[in-house]
Amino acid sequence: MLKLGLPMGAVKNAMERDGVDSSVMDGDHNAPVSAPKPNVSSAKKKEKDTHRRTRLHWETLGQVNSNSVWAALADDEEMEQIEIDETEFTKLFQAEIKVLDSGTVK
């Protein structure tokens, strides 16, 4: 995934989604990986997600350019008064996964 140009955050999210420990990417990810022995007593099956979400990938800006949209927003006093409607975000960016009787996902 890294060789294809995906950002490190996207790779880690994909690993976590697939139930793989993403902390291995914090070290030298070019070094060979030794598979840890599973601890049966502490192994916990990851609960299956019931929603499909829109995938968004971005990287954090270290410094905002003075001529960017983000710099203009930082100077806007009305930005402090904006209320975010989480219900609307849910409607826009996720959909419930429905499993049909045949076992297929809709």
C-alpha cells in the first residue's frame, strides 16, 4: 500500500480494519516481521462493523500558508459559532450494511 502511494494513516487504518496490529508500522516497516504467537486467553474477536463509511484520506499540514483557505478560516470570527450536526454527518458519510437472506451484503 505504501508503494502504491497511500499515506501511512490510510495503511494503519486498513490494518486495524482487518484486525491486524498497526503498531508494526511504527518501527522499520522494511524489516522482516516475526509473527507473534497468539495469546488465546486475551484474544478478543473484533466485533463486526454494521456500517459502511465513506473513505477519506488526508495528511496533517505542519504549517498553514497565509494564502490558503485554512488561514482565512482561522481569522474568521464566525467559525467559533458553528455547530456541527453529527446526525447530518452520519447520514452523509455512512450507510448501514444489510445482509440479505442469501448471505450477500447489500
